[in-house]
Amino acid sequence: MVLSAMNTGVSGLQAEDQALGVVGDNIANVDTVGFKSQRAVFEDVLGHSILAGTSSGLPGSGVRVGSVQQMFTQGSISNTGVSTDVALNGDGFFVVKGTVDGVSGNFYTRSGQMNINQDGNLVSTTGLQVQGYAANADGTLQAAITSLKVPTSALAPHATSTATVTANLDASMTASDGSVIAAAWDAQNPSKTANYSTTMTVYDSVGNAHTMDVYFRKTAANTYDFHALVNGNDVNPPAPGTNVEVGTGTLNFTTDGALNDVTTTTPISVSFNGATAAQTINLDFGKSITAGGTGLDGTTQFASASSVSSQSQDGYASGDFSGVAIDGTGLVQGLYTNGQKIAIGQLAVAKFRSNDGLGRAGQNVWIETRDSGTAAVGAAGTGGRAAVTAGALEASNVDLATEFVGMIQHQRAFSANSKTITTADEMLQELINIKR
């Protein structure tokens, strides 16, 4: 039994040594982004088979570290202000692809420190390619995940195809008070033959900006005509010193001021100098009643001064790549010097049935195992997956106070087990002295 006691003490020393190594690993990674702490799980050891039955008087044979459990509690999230930093708040992992210690495939990480490499790929700090749902040309997302690549080349210009105007046209203008202009519409003298106007910038196919004026002229009760004009110097063939009318139509309102219908007399079509071809511009004044809307979400006719509350158009000049931004849904957008944001893709987030079953692969990543189950990949915030916090990072979940207390406990337990060995040694010495 004395030798058994010594072996039991040795098992305690070995177990505490391993546990202290786990504590040391936690402390060493206190500043590792997205690191998850671990704890040693102790289990007792029997010197006989449980199949042979047990006896309450039979002592155990010591202790061992049965497993090292990973603690996937949430780490604190700190704002960094870096556009390519992202943090996960909840259950899930970013998916990265590459080679780690000779093993190639998909890996999983909580570290959201990302950047763009020389090939334009969005990568982790260790060069692993970040996986996500790439965006199509129309902004929709593909169904399968792939490595996200940032198009760092200049953004081609886009000709204006739709212009939106949200305005109110004064309903108090009537023929009796002279507000309905008697003079015929004159494109060369528009300010004298119209009631109101707005100006917007539109772009041609090569990205040149042009001014387009839209004049509104009340022609009858609840009826306004609109006329779109551009400078004659901008068109092909040129008409220097004149206004060129490129489109006309009529807005009809109800007696309640809602937009009843829009009639386009002449669709806007214009050939700008230097452009490759004529372009058509659709003027959108809001969804009218005849189009199935309420007639109140765009241009209206109420008894207040005419004014434009908002206007926009979908064209833009060329622009150079200036960086990326990632929003709270994990959508990655390219930023350009012309003010445009173009969707590149959406970060993929993987969820596992058992996070504890994931295998540590080093370089701040985990690998899928049989115990973890297969990764269920989807968009952030869906299916119980973590939400994304942009411009922030998740800190290590290591609690230094807890680790230091654990260090003390393991140190004391190590010393106590060593006492078991020295005591057993003294007893063995006494036993040897009996023969003397």
C-alpha cells in the first residue's frame, strides 16, 4: 500500500502539472483576439475493473486529467474604428480557407481581424482567405460560399437611367388668381412660362456630369405638365446657346392632393457629347394611384409652397477604390472615391452542434471534427448564429483573476501531492528499518 500511495501522489503531481499548463496557456493568450479559455477536467482512477465489482474499502489509484474543456463564453467586444475589424456576438465562427501546418481546408475562427492582401482577397491576419457569399453584378448574393475578393480596380461609370423626384406642387395656384400662366410654354424662356423648377445632375455613359432642369407648369385644376431641359452645348448634335427639351409629361392629382397618374408624353431620351449612344432616363415621381400606390409617397399637390423634399438619380462617374466597409449584417462593401458603395459579398458564419468538439489547429483557428458535427453555414444573425459588430473585435474570454486563483490552487495541490510521496517514502524507510 505504501508503494501504491507513492504512485497515487505521482498521479497527482502529473495531473496538477498538466492543469498548470492549461492555466499558463490561458494567461499567455489573454491578449489573443477571439481566444477561448480552457480548463482541465480531473477524474479519479481505479486500480481495478468495475466489471469485477467494487468495494467500499478499496482505495483509488489517484487522479488524471480526463480532458481539457474549451470554454466558449462570449468575450468582451471593443470598438477599434478599423473598417475591416468585425466581432461576433453570439454563437458561431467566421469561415476561413487555406493551409495550416500542412492541413488544407476550411477552418473556423472568432478573430475578426481582416485585411486585403496583394491579390485583392479578404484574408485573416495569418493569410487564410475569408469565406462568404459573393455578390452578383446586380447586388444579389450567390448561394454557395467562396473566397471573398475585393475588386481594387477603378469603378466604371454608370449612365443615369432613373431619376426620382419627391416634391409638393402648390395646389393653391388657380386660373382665377393668375397663377396658371397664360403664355404658352417656351423652352427658351422656361422661368417665365412655368410655375416651379428643380435641377439635378445626371451622368452619361462615360461618366461626364450634365445638368438637367425639370420645369413644372400648371395647366388646369389638379394638373401639372413637366418639361425636362438640358443645355444645348451638351448634346449631340450641339445646339449652342439654347435649351433642348428632352422629355415631357403630365401629372394628374386627386382633389385630396394625391398623385393619381403620370402620363409621359415624350420619354426622356438624350445623346450627350462624347457618350457612346443615346440614353433614356425614367423620371419617377412616386407610385400613383393608378399604378397601385397611395399617391402620397412621392410628388403631391397640397396647398403649400412648391418645394422639393428629396431627389436622386442612379448614375455616377468613375471612381478609384479607397477601401472596404463591413456592416452589422456582415455585408462587405467596396468604397470608391466617387462616393459609391458596391456590394462585394456577405461574411459566412458557421455554427456547430458541439463547439466543445472542435479541434484546436493553432493560428487562432479551429477545425471541424467528428465530435463537433458538420458546420452549418449561413448569414450572420440567422438560425441562431451570432450577429456581427462592425469596426470592433472580440477580446479573449480569459479572466486573469480566475486564472491566478486557479494557479494558486494547482500549486498548493502539487505541494500536497508531493507530501504524499515524501510521507510514503518515510513509511517505506521505517519498514526497511524493521529488518535492521
